[in-house]
Amino acid sequence: EAGVTQFPSHSVIEKGQTVTLRCDPISGHDNLYWYRRVMGKEIKFLLHFVKESKQDESGMPNNRFLAERTGGTYSTLKVQPAELEDSGVYFCASSPMGDTEAFFGQGTRLTVV
Amino acid sequence: QQPVQSPQAVILREGEDAVINCSSSKALYSVHWYRQKHGEAPVFLMILLKGGEQKGHEKISASFNEKKQQSSLYLTASQLSYSGTYFCGTEWGSGNTGKLIFGQGTTLQVKP
């Protein structure tokens, strides 16, 4: 069974550019979470989808971040325009409905220069 | 308020034991433990629920002290493969949302 897959694994962009990160959860997992780890700090919650609906987006830093999950399958996280402080590793995790054991992807390392 | 993990880092020799603590200032519903190796996905180790019992498999176990709002991860007779960063993720209040608030991580290095 395929795990949680994230694309790209690395991205280096200039300040002011746009980047879109993609997450493919485990098939059948209704819960999808986005987290971010800034260098050396804790893994911080960004938002939670249940199927295609945003259940909790309290962790989104500002309106430069837009997450979507059309059709309740894969999700995208767009950063526009990117700022230096957006650099970090973005993780996606998924879990089945009613189960809080979450499976993480390997992350996308975003570097804004 | 994120949970606080201690110690921040630990270096062991193979076969030695270690304890990693995760303390919360808020009432916990559950604690999830993960291990991450460099460049890889965090891997789920175990979950402890409020009112639940101590859990473990092989030489890794954990406990949940409701009175102290603290969880401890016990690594017994450590192996080289145990090296990595350990994170506790906590759910507060009535929980069951899956939204985790993580500690800052504990880096464990096991040497031969």
C-alpha cells in the first residue's frame, strides 16, 4: 500500500514567487493535515481537511497561504507571494475517519531566497 | 502553548536506556509519539489516551501521567536504529480531532 506522497521533495524559489505543494494521502483516508517545521523548531499545525471540507485552518499563517482539496482526494498548498520566513519543511499527514493515528509524508523542503 | 520535551538531546551507547519526557500545561486528551530520521517522514510509534494504560512494543514503551499532564517514552537497550528525532504530539481537551500540537523534538543519537 502506498504511503502519503508529497511533491516536490525540494523547492527553491525567490521571494515574491509562487509555489504549489502537493500531497497525495493514503487512499481512503478522509482526514488530511498540513504541518510545517521551521528549522530547528517544532512541527506546527497548519490545517485539517475532512474530505474536501476545511475542518480547522487555525494554523494558517496568513492569507498568502491557500489550501485546497478538491474532490476530497489530493490536496495542494499554495504560497503566493512567498516570503523568506516561509522557508521550512511542509509535511502532510492523513488518517482514516474516526482514527487519529496519522501517517506522515516525507515532507517538502521549501527554501525561499 | 506547545508541550515541552526533555531532554533536548541525548547521546547513548548501544544497549543503554533513555527516557524522553513530554509535559503539557493544558489538560491532555492524548499523546502521540513519532520518530523522524533525517530527510524521512515522521513514523508513528504509539498513542496514549487519557485514562489509558501504558503501552509498548519490543523495547519501546510509554506512559501517560494524567496528574502531571506528562508522557514519558522509554527506550530500553537502545539500538543504532533508534537514532533520530523524537516528537510528542498532543491533543487537548475533548480531543479526537487529530490536530496535534508538537513538542520541539528530542534528538537521540545511539553510538556503537
